[in-house]
Amino acid sequence: MVTAKGSQKLREAIAQLKTLLAQAEVPEARLQAWFEEHPIVFEVLGFRRWVPRPRFPVGENRFLEPDFLVEDFNGVWSVFELKRHNAAVLKNAERRTDFRAEFSTYIQQCREYAIYFADGSNRRIAKEQYNICMQREVPSVIVASTDDMTDYSIARELLVDRGNRVELRTYSEILRTLLRQLDWTSIDTAGRPGISITALGVFPIDSREQFLFDAGKQKDRSRCSIGLQGAKFFFTLVDAEGREQRWDVERPVVVEYANATPLELLEIEVGVSPGSLYVAAHHNRRCIMQQQLPATRVVFDDLAGGMAFGTDVTGKKQANFAMVEAIAYMRTLAPSERIQIYEHVDEVYRYYLSPLAIHRPPMLVFAGHKWMTTPGHPLSAEPPKHTPDTSGPWGWWMSSIVTLDDGKPAPRDPRLGVQTIPLPGMSAQSPP
């Protein structure tokens, strides 16, 4: 996890990338060198290990040489291939035919990697030469082009919907991710009154607008919602005066495997300060949104007055996702606390996070009109409690504990009562 100590390294990487992208032509070798010179970039992009320019024998005098092999925090290894930043990807209608021909060679290259590593003897070579334990199905990440030259809807259809385990990341997207991470690490946001939700679950793409979380005890002010529609997360915020803001964020591609459950770690934070607000979101430990709203006011007691999972404030929105575990605080977290939660998730769900897993973890399925509320939310029959001690977790839900009935809020989890199980290293906190 990148913290404030990495801010200077991030600034250097960002400055050099901006310089490269301002040039009309940049050799792929120079882009490769930029990644190698700034390994912090891989961490920001959600990878914990990377191997530059590995070589794998293919017959006599021939080798496969991906630019990088990268491992994410779930233990999934991917091929990480770099292309030119000025490669036009689809936006130019006159070049679409040329693009399909050009990009098909990229996809074919990725397929060749996938076929190679599907062979157990070749995975043993990776283990012997690079100490890499690769899974049988190896996806690829292609880094190419910039946003103004890319049509994401067609790219998704070519790369994912046709069964290709290939993800496209533009250099513009990488630059934005680095800038968001720099903002997040440069500003002290820890310990602000507000809401911090960390949820491990499965959030599939659905054309309908579905709400994952909804927070606030008032129906029309000082509340926020997080949802998913199609290939985008959306975040809505209603301030103390009833004004609503919404942000749509492209949902990072999640590669699915034949047997393993594609678990995702979603983190949402809303921090309240006098006369301002801070909103951030992480997906699989990668910052996907970070907003500082200096002229926005939200009443903390209203925002933290109640929470719903699986619907909006009206209770009429249907859902289609599953949750394994969720932890809520009534404040923003310090980096050390976030790392502690990561360690908890890694320790408890290590098996299920692996692409080699053949069993599903216990999951609380929010399908149709199935939802859950805490006291104080407008959909709950229970009155709000006064704000609890914010030093420890406020709520902790595990799928093995709660069962949802059709069309009804589930019984309140006992962990919201007198018992709150602490994370490793934390002391138990009992709500007053």
C-alpha cells in the first residue's frame, strides 16, 4: 500500500510520464524503462510483485518475452504488455478496420501467452527460473493509447466479451490513477468523522441501476449512496441543503476463472470537516476516485445515523450482488488501519482469493428485493442510536451470520449490539 512516504516517488513518476505523453513518438523501450524506473507505479495499479522482461523457451532458438509478469493482491499472475501511447484505438472511424487488424495481433500475442502457460511444464519453468507460481489461466493487460483515441465500449467487446482474458489500460487512465493516489497520500484524511466501509464481495455487471450501500438517517439530506450500473460504479452525495452530486467511475475489469469466485474488495470513505467534504473509493486496493469538496456541508450525525445494504433510501431498487464480509467505521481510516484490514482479508480469505480455489466462500446474496438495514436508516423500524465510540469498528457483518428474507430487512446483526469482534490487534469496542 502506498502511503505518504511514497509521495515524492509518485511525483517523479507522474512528471516523467507527462513528459513522455507530450511527445509525438515514444519508443516502447522507453515506456518499458519508465515502468522499471518507477516500480511504485505497479503498486498503485494494484500489483504486489512484478518481473521485467522474463524469457521462456519455445522450441529451438525462440523465446516468449512479455514486457512484464505481474501478480495482483489476490495472487493472480498476468502478462503486462506495453504498446505505443499514440496507437489509435477505435475512436477514428476511418481507422477502425486498421485497428481491428492491428489490435488483433496484440490479442493473438496474448492468446499465445495464455496457451503457453496453460501447459504445466511451462509453468514449472516459471517456477524454476523466476520463483513464480502461476495459475493455469493467465490473463493479459495491454497498456496502449490515450483516452481521446479510445472507445471503451468497443474495446471491452473486443477484449472481454468475446472471451479474451485481456484488459486494456490507457496511459491516460494510468496517469489519472497515479494522480488520484498522490492526492490521497498527500492530504491527511485520517480520523475525520464520517463513514468508512470495506466490503469483500462479488459485484457483477448488470444493466440495471443497483445500489450497494446507502447511508444517512434523513431521506433528503446529508446522505450518500454507492451503486453499480453496467460497467460503472456511481457515487451520489446529498449535502445538508439537499443538493445532490453524482460521480460515475469506470469499473476496473475483473477476470473470471472457471472455478474460482471473482472476489472484489470495495472501499468507500466519506470524511466530514467544517465546511468541506472528502470522498474516496478503492477497488481491489486501487484508488478509483478521490474528491475534495471544499464548499460542501454534511451533518455527520445524519450521515452516520443508519445504513442499508442492497437498496436505496426508498427500498424499491433491486440488487444483484453478494457480500462475504463488510466492516464499517464512523470515521475515515489511517493508512495503518487500512493495512490491518488488508492483512485480515488476506489471512481469512487467502484460499478463496486464489484463482485456484474450487469452493465458494459463504456469501450473503442480495438478489431482487433482498436488503439489510441498521437502526436509524429510513427503512428500519428501529430508532437511531446516538453516535457510537468511533475508535473501533462500528459494524461488522459476516455472511455466515445473517440470512435475508424476501422483501424484508434482515434481523440486525448481533455484532451491532453488545458484541463487536475486533480485528487483529484491535481492542473490542462496545456501543454505548
